[in-house]
Amino acid sequence: QVQLAESGGGLVQAGGSLILSCAGSGNGKMLTRLGWHRQAPGKPRELVASITVGDIVDYGDSVKGRFTITRHQDTVYLQMNNLKPEDTAVYYCRTDVRHADPWGTCDYDVWGQGTQVTVST
């Protein structure tokens, strides 16, 4: 079973920085993509950033130039700079999992429990 352990959320003033981390336990399965989504109250969940096992990155438009995602094996880090009040949300780690065995390949995703990020004015 794949598990994700998130850490690093908290309260920060506007203009400040935070680092989120998410450690994946693949238990022999390949975590092909790791990333972060967020959900603010009353809004849909949206992509923040993701990174593949080949280090291909993708960012949501609202965080480009401010956030940086990196990956070391099955741990992903999100460096968040110049935080704004509109970045306030619950941040969820997500991984795309590939399970392969002699009978075939199965792809699915796993989500973390979420960590709160609050940016004050």
C-alpha cells in the first residue's frame, strides 16, 4: 500500500516563505509523478505543482515564478516564496502510482491527508 507523509504547513505572513515536504512509501511500486494540489474554502481543488520521475515539472499559473518543486527519490519538496493571502488553502500531496506485475500494469493515484497553509496580511 502506498502512503504519503506530509509536513511543513503553517501560518506565515504575506511575502514570507514555507517549505512543504511529502515522503512517499511506494513499497516497491513506482511513483511516476509526485505533486501538490490545494483547495481553498468554496473553491475547487487545483494543481499547484507536480514533478515526474524524469524530473518533468508542471506548475499552476498562479504560482509560477514563486513556487519551486523538487524531488529526491520518492520525496517531493515544495518551496513557496513570496506567499500571498490567496495562497491560503489546504495543500494535498498526490502521487500517480504504477503497479506492474506478470499479469499486467495498473495505474492509480493516492492522496495525502492535507496540510493547512495560512498566509496572513
